[in-house]
Amino acid sequence: MIRKHSRQRDAIYDFLQGRTDHPTADLIYLGVREKLPNISLGTVYRNLMVLRDAGLIRTVDVGDGVIHFDPDISEHNHFVCQSCGCVQDLDMKSIDLVKDIAAENFRGRITGYSAYFYGVCEDCLKKQSEQKEKVQ
């Protein structure tokens, strides 16, 4: 639970609400600066960690060297574009069966999983198609 209320933290949390693109701290900083021009990147990062530690957001590490922030704390899967690097929620049917499959040869208890799907996002596919048309 967050003990101290702050205007900066509220602005950061509000900026993240409803987003499915999992922005980095840098992108959040740029977005929040429109509302709070004097906020620092350090303040944004510290408040993101407070929100994460309070269980209000979560961090997503897709192996690209930066932390992405996700306001959706429910169990869900992600798509990572190998062209532009965007990270998106992947709306799909449950694959909870994967826990049972993983447990078949594991003596411990599996309580959850995280799945990342990789490929090329719709925007990058459009750009690639447009570039091919220009060449022809």
C-alpha cells in the first residue's frame, strides 16, 4: 500500500491507464511532462517502482535491455515486434494448459507462467508492404 499520496505519482498512474503498449520510463516521462513540465526522469522512475511495489502496475522484461511498464496486472500474454521493438498485450484464449504440460516433468509446484510471442506487428507489416510497392 502506498502511504504518501503525490501529484506526480497520480499523473504517472493516470498516463498508464488503458494503455496496452507497455511504454518505457523514457516514454512515460515524455508523456507526463506534458502535464507536469518540471518532473524529472528520476522522479518518474522512482514513482514507477513505488507503483510496481504496491502492485498497481507491473514491469515487463522482454530482453531488449529496457523495462516496460504494464498497467494490467492480470495474467496475460505479450507480443514483441522484432522490427520496431513494440510490446503489446496479446488478446487470446487461455493457454493455462501449458502449466499442466510443464508440471508433467517437474517435481515442484508451478503457480504461473509468462509467455512472449515474437514476430512483426501490424504497423511494421504495413510499412514493409508500402516500401515494397515503392520499389516496384
